[in-house]
Amino acid sequence: MPITSGLAIYFVLWWLVLFAVLPWGVRTQADRGEVVPGSEPGSPERPMLVRKLVATTLIAAVIFGVFYGIVMWGGLTLDDIPLLPDFSRPI
């Protein structure tokens, strides 16, 4: 797998994992009962973004490692996906 393909796949995985991780541990101002005047009651009190970015990076790295292992040593190719057209023969 070329480095550019690996980086592109990791980038997409990272963003997908980020959107899955963002809701973890969210406590809203309304949950706490102390809403700042003029702000949305559903906004997070402490978003903990650094912790979520680190968790996203680690989870995406593990998923990418599994994907890389399957592609490089497991022999997974586009032809193994049944719903895609046959790429082995020229058009």
C-alpha cells in the first residue's frame, strides 16, 4: 500500500472515529443546573476535547492497523468485495 493511500485511509478513519467519540462523557449545562445566561442549555459544560482527540487518534490507529494487516497479509483486494464490478478485466 503506498504511503499516500495509507494516509488517506487513516484520515478518513480518524474523522469517522472522531464523530463516534465526540458524544462520550458529555455533561450539558442543563444537566448540571447552571446555565450561563445567553448560552444554549444543551452546550457542554466541559467538552474535554484534548482527551477526545487523543482517544480518537489511538482508536483510529488500532482500526487502521487491523485494516493494514488484512490488506497486506490477508490478501484482501477490491475484487473480494461482492457488490463492486470486476476490476481485473479491462473495460
